Amino acid sequence: MMPELATVLRMVAQAAATLVEAIGVAIVAVAVVLTVVRYVTILVARQQPFPPESLRLELGRSLALSLEFLLGADILRTAVEPSWEEITRLAAIAAIRTALNFFLQREIASEAARVESARTERSRD
């Protein structure tokens, strides 16, 4: 007996969501490891008293990208025959993640502009 199409689609969507979620988690893990390695390298070399802002910017970009993947996974999980409860939960999760991403992107843009401004000032001197 062949499984119902909705059941097959739900299984495929769940598998795809798990894969997309794993990619989002991997992005965060790799970004954190790379940031820590770069931070420790800078501290050991004593190149600067504080880590450069570029470390925060790179980590922030990775976190923003990861949020997009995690939101995509949530959408995939509710793609096949969602209930109103699932739709409501997805809307809440999407709103929270979108707000986080918005503020993160705003901070990244602000910090990038500040770094570029400082770089321009140093090149003039």
C-alpha cells in the first residue's frame, strides 16, 4: 500500500528542514571557532590591546546568515498541512528571528561604517 502523498511530503519537508537546520548550526559553530582562534592569535601576538572590530563584524554576519537558515528550517517544518497552532508558532518564531536579524544587521552596518571611517581617517594622516 502506497503512503499518502501528504505523509510523503511531510517526511521530505522534515528531512529538508533538519538538513537546513544543521547547516545553520554548522555556520554558527564554524564562525565561533574561527573567531576564537583569531582572537587568541591577536592576544598572543599582542598586535592590539583589544580585538579588532572586524572580528565582531564577521561573527555578526555569520550569526545573521545562520538565523536565515534556521528560519527557513522552521518554514519547511510547517509547509505541509499546517495547523493553526503551527502557523501561530511559526509567526512568533519568524517575528523574533526577523527582529534579531534586523537589529544585528543594523549593528553590523553601523560598525562597518565606523571601521571604514576610522580607516579613512588613518589614511589621511
